[in-house]
Amino acid sequence: MAKNSEDVLASRVDLSGLQTSVEQINQELRKVIVGQQQMIEFLIAAIFADGHVLLEGVPGIAKTLTAKLLAKTVSVGFSRIQFTPDLMPSDVIGTSVFNLKKADFEFNKGPVFSNLILIDEINRAPAKTQAALFEVMEERQITFDGVTYVMDTPFIVFATQNPIEQEGTYRLPEAQIDRFLFKVEVEYPSLEEEATLLAEFHERKDHNEFRDVKPVLTAKQIADYREKVRSVIIDKNVIDYIVQIVHQTRNNQALFLGGSPRASLAIMSGAKAFAAMKGRDFVTPEDVKQVAYPALRHRLLLSPEKEMEGARPDDIIKQIVERIEVPR
């Protein structure tokens, strides 16, 4: 039996509050940040999709600053960890400390026990330190001396890395890279944006607008918005579209490693978040296309031949997306 128009309207997801919060976050960030709108959109989408983000770009293009400012717009705990070659797992997750009063050891929590975690230069820590992030990034918990500590909600990792400088860095394990919802490649600002940046910096003089950034989101609001994002409708044809894209990465001569089912889930979650941010309670193929690149590029390994040709994962993703028929 077909639903009448009132039933359809009643079943729609109210996204007005989410849209208002997104605009408020953008207003706060624009007090300091010029341009980089794509990076900001993916960071906000990751918060609503409950995913981690890897930011890659050369130094000086506001990767760390944007992540710090975004954390200021949310009324939750924030922790920054600077990764270095001598960083130990205990420096991240914590360690046992002997309590003289209790005459017993107790767990002293590390900086990863927070809500929004900014890891700067994540590829500078060795494998054993990277391994300390495996459990917490996927399962939102830490197991230490047989005791499990569940992380508070939300728990999101924003990590930065420099693609140019390789001295003193370590390649991230594929298992860890796969735990990031998005990998965002941050570009230089445009000519106009850089001119605006200089003009605004000159006008500020000694005024620190970083202090002017106010929180606009609470942990409860994030939980409510995530529930709304999960309720966003996705048609079976759009689901099939996502599956076809990811499946093509597994059967492509240009790729040594394709996307796993986690990649499909990342595209769907990200597409739902972007649809909600645009005020829609349904996913379109355009949402899928927008999310496909940051959700896939870090999960694909090029074949040796393509690497020698200087190809990039984005090139292969573009070929795949253009080859698959868009559902109507």
C-alpha cells in the first residue's frame, strides 16, 4: 500500500540543525582560515560519519592549524601528540605507575584518552608505536595488562603527514592506513586566497583571532547528528554503484591492491554525511563520486609498472568512476 504525502513527510529526517551547526563551524573557522574549504568539509563529514582522517600535504598549508581550530569548535576533549622517531607506545596509550599510597600499580592514561586527537607527522614514529594505534582506531578501546578501557564518545583521530620529506619517517602499515575513513590531499591555496591571507594577516596585527574561535557543537549534538546521518536513505541502485566502483579496484591491472569491504563502507558512510550536510536525507551518485577519491586513494596500491610511469591512485579512481554507468 502506497504511503500518502503526510506519511512521507513525517518519515523525512530533519537536517536543519545539522546544517546550521555546519555553517556555524565554517563561520568560526573563517575567522582564521582562508580557503581550504575542501579539507574543512571532509573533516566535518568525518566527525558526523564517525571516522578518522589522514591529512597529507607540504608544510605551511594549515593542516595542523585547521584541525586544532576545528577541535575548538567542539566542546569535547582535545589532545595533540607530536610523533617522533623515539616515541614509545607508552607515550601514546599510557603506562603503569606504582602508587605508594595503595602499594600497587595503577594505569596512568596517555594522551590518546581524549575525544579529538591530533597526531602531527604520524609517519615519524616507528612500527611499534604505530601498532599502539591499531586497536584504539578500530575498536575505540585500549587493552593494557589484560584490562580493557573503552574510549569516550566521540573518538576521532586527525593525523597529518608530509609527502615530500622522507628522512626520519616510516611507511605506515597498510592495516593502519585502512583504518582512516578519508585521506585528504591538501593543496596550496589559490593566488586569490593567498593574497587574501596576507591582507587579513596584516590587518590582524597583534590580535590573536585563534582565541575568538568559539565552540558550537557538543558531544550530545554529535551523537544526535550521527544518528540522523545513519538514517539518511540510500537507494539500492546507489549501493550497487558503490560496490561496482570498489569491485573494479580489485580487478584492475593498474592496481596491485584494491579496496576491501571497509572501503565500500567508508564511501557509503561518507556519502551519507555529505548528503546530510547538504540538507538531503538521501544519497545521490554525486555524493558517491565526491567521497570516492578520499575514501579510496590510501587503500589502493599501484602496480610496479604504473608506479614507474608516475601514475597516482586518483588517476585510476577517475578512470574507474568514468567507466561505470551512473544510476538514474
